[in-house]
Amino acid sequence: MSETVLDMASASLKATDFDLAVWSRARQLRVEQALSDWVAPDAPAGLGDAMRYAVLDGGKRLRPLLVLAASEAVGGSTSVVSFNEAALRAACAVELIHAYSLVHDDMPCMDNDVLRRGKPTVHVRFGEARALLAGDALQALAFELLTPDEATVPPTVQAQLCRLLALAAGSGGMAGGQAIDLASVGVKLNESQLREMHRLKTGALLQGSVMMGAACGAPSAQALAALSAYGAAIGLAFQVVDDILDVTADSATLGKTAGKDADQDKPTYVSLLGLARSQAYAQELLVQANEALQASGLHDTRALRALADMVVNRVN
Amino acid sequence: MSETVLDMASASLKATDFDLAVWSRARQLRVEQALSDWVAPDAPAGLGDAMRYAVLDGGKRLRPLLVLAASEAVGGSTSVVSFNEAALRAACAVELIHAYSLVHDDMPCMDNDVLRRGKPTVHVRFGEARALLAGDALQALAFELLTPDEATVPPTVQAQLCRLLALAAGSGGMAGGQAIDLASVGVKLNESQLREMHRLKTGALLQGSVMMGAACGAPSAQALAALSAYGAAIGLAFQVVDDILDVTADSATLGKTAGKDADQDKPTYVSLLGLARSQAYAQELLVQANEALQASGLHDTRALRALADMVVNRVN
């Protein structure tokens, strides 16, 4: 195909032509099926039950969708039947890390939450010890999924996916952000400290999802830099919106306890900037994410744009 | 070198020529230095302190020594100055998994231990929440160490090391064994159930250490099978000896509370086989380990033989 034809094809791929719900549904089903196949069917002594309870049939699967959208944008297959194996594994691995972090976060020594998505949390249902082990085993399984002993995923891609996920999950990513969060209760953070906390706690894994998707294809340096900027913007936006919803939504809509951050005297964007400026900031981050995509040189970024829009304009 | 000369060289490498203490000391120092460099110097909010406290200056470093001994046996460098980078990273990664498992194991919802190697356990020193996060971050760091963004370790080796470690640590390995252990308190296990529990709980990571060391070289299929059998034998022997020491040693020698398993009504080899038969079984496993090495076709297995001997004949 000549460049002109590609440009024309690209120009015709307007966001308005794109139905995120349809795009997402097919991919969510594929991820759900893969998770059901892969999450520890043979784990002993009730451990598998706890792991599956923590992972299956829950959540919007935002992180897997980001992996798949980025993978497709950089040239992975867009067809659900011929799913890129690396991208599917990366999508599931990221979700396992997210799921394990929720299991451990909910434990009594952390947030002490008894409900998650309307169901008893894992430690309430299976006991604290098994919840601890289930979280630990889910993290290991994430890396196991990324390293199949087959030729389906090139070893260079396997190694890069492991590196990206380890960096996003560890002390320089999610776990580090949680540690800052722990240390911040009742402490006055300024905006840059708050941003740093959220960049690690929530942003690293969201951005990591985008970068893992990109690693499943062969993006240009320009595309990679753009996707990194996109990931950073939506990662931060996700948390700003979380803080907004904590004060504007009710518990039933949220599926978790509203007003909890304020009750626990946790620093939030709303407590720091106020509600109106927080809302404006979220929209500004959405603009940044879309500008990054425009500068990416990628031809079809509709799914990524629609996901950014969903992150910022969601109601729960 | 002709085969005859190699055979002669091999025959001259008797265990009696080999000083395990000297061999170990150089490698322990190198591992200690690497861990000190790599364990999260920049982690935020006290998280790095907890991670370093959990890892540095502790233990015999048996797992790293197994990685290095296996790596050297299959043709990695035996010289400390030109350490095989992959093997050093694998040695440290295995130790991080071991260290994180101890941190989580010691927590109140698991074994509720307040002392480890004569020091307050991580949750006693840093609080439960930070102990939980430190363990989580140590597991992520293990995979980060295995996937350096450099040409120092070939991507095929990186991917294989991640796979071996994930399998050894997860629900089909260490975490699975801990789940069986949890479910076994006060339950009568037969010998095959007890062996399965320990094969996973302790054995998988010890055997995994050997296999990760082997993955840093290019072993023959014969050597790989032999090393796998060696790893399985010492993995099991380690636990049999642990059970023996729990009743024969005092707490001061052990560095942990003696007699604890019996007090908690946990199934052990001693409770199942009696002391004398347990001791005979440990010696039988040592014979099996050495026979595997003899069948390996490898020329210098002195370090592996000496480590097996240490595992079985240790006093703490």
C-alpha cells in the first residue's frame, strides 16, 4: 500500500466511527477466557480457588484493554481470532499484578476492606494467610505467563515484557507508590509529591500496560515516546478522576465506599486543588494524551483515544 | 584437550581436594555485594530500608551458592573475577524470592514469628503493611534483576531464568507448598503427601536454583536431567534435615525456635518416620544426589557435592 493510501485510510479512521463497547467486549471475552484457562486450575489446597476468586469475573479489565489497544496500534493483529499471543499474555499478566495488588491492599494490615466489587474480599472469604499466598502466587504467575516455553513468543519479547512488568510493579512502581501512600496518611503533600505518589502507585502499571502492548509489535522510536507520554497522562488522569469520584459519586455507583479518602485524611487532588480545578486538570490530561497520540505517527489510535476518554469521563 | 586428558583431570578433582568454605566465601562476598548494590537503594518512603533489612547480611546463601555451583559445573566461569553475569543475577534473584517468602511467612497471619536470625522480623521492625509491601517488591525485583536492559545476558537466557523462577516460586512451587502446609496443621498426612508438600514448599526453589544455574551455561540433556535429579534430592533432604533438627537441636544453635513443628502439631518426617529412619532417609537422599552427579557427565561437580553434603550434615 502506498503512503498516500495509508494516509487516506488513517484519515478515515475517525473516533466517531469507533464503538469502544463493541471493540472492548470481544477483547474482554478473550482475556476472560485466557485468565480462566491460565489461572492456576491445578493449584493445591484451596490456593487456586482464592487466586481465581481474586481474578475472574471482575472489573473493567482496563489494563488488559490498554495492552491490546497499544499492541494493535503498533501493528499487532486487530482481529480477535488471530490475537497476538504475546499481547494476550501481556494483557493477562498485567491484570494478575493488578488483582494481586488489590488482594494485598484489602488486607487488614493495609486498607482493611471487606467488600470489593460487591463481593467479600479475598481474605474475608479465604482467610488472611491464604489471601497473602494467593497474592504472592498471582505475582509469580504473571511472570510465568510472560515466559511460555514455546516459540509462540520470541524470547526477546518475553524478556522485555518481564522487565517492563517488573519495573511497573516493584519498588520503583506500584509497590513504591503504595509505600508513599502508607506514609502519607495525615501528612500534607504538595502537588508534586502527590503526583509522584500517584505516578508510581497507579500510573506505573497503566503506563506499563501501554508499553507492554507496544513491546508486542515493532514501534518506531517516535511512536514509543508518544505512547509513553500517552500512558503517563492517562495514568495520572485515572487517579485524579478517582479522587473526584470519591467525593462526587455514591458508594453504590462506585462499587466501593465513597468518601473514604477524606475520612482517612489521605491527600487527594480534590483536597489539594479543589473539585473544579481537579476536573479541569483531568480534562487537560485527556488533551495531553490525545496530543501524544497525534504525534505518534501511528495510523489507527482510535481504541487508545476511546480508552483515554473512558478513563477521564467514567462515572465509576 | 583430548578426552583422556579431560578424564584424568576429572579424576583428579576429588572432593577431598576441595575446600567448600573457601569456595563459598568468595562467592558469598560477591553475592552480598551485588545484593547491596541492587536491592532498592532508591525505593521511596522506607520501603527500601525494609527490603534491605530483609535481604542483606543474613543467612547462608545456600540458594545463590547452588546457582553458582551449577553454573560453574556446566561451564560457566569458575573464576570469581570473571563471574558469569547471568549466574550472579540468577543467584541474587533466587535469594530475593527466598527472602520475600520469609518476610511474608513471619507475618502474624502466617507463622507470627518475631525473631529471624536473631533479629526482629521485618513486620516487627517496620510494621505489617510495610512488610507486606517489601515482600511484594522483593518478588518484583527478582524478575527485574533477571531482565537487564543490556546485552550482558542473552534474551533467551533471561526468558528461561524468569520462567524457571516463576515456576519455582508460584502456585506449582513454593507458594503452593505453603498453602498445603497451612491446610495441614492438625491433619494426618501420609509420606507421599508430606513429600509432595515439601517438594513444593522448599524443594522447588532449591531445585530451581540448580536449574537456573544450569540455564546460565549450555548443559547436555544428560547433564540437565542429572542436575534436576540432584536438585530434587537435596531439596527433599533439606526439609528432612530441618525436621530432624527441629527435635535434636536447641534454639540457640538453630537460630530459631526449636520444637516448634511438634508444638504446632505440624506433620514432619520425624513424626511420620521416627528419628532414626528420618536420619537414614537423609543419608539415602545424599547418596541419590551424588549418584545423579556421577551420571551427569560433568567434569567438576565438587562444589555441588560439597553443598549436598552440607545440606544433609548441617547442624543448623
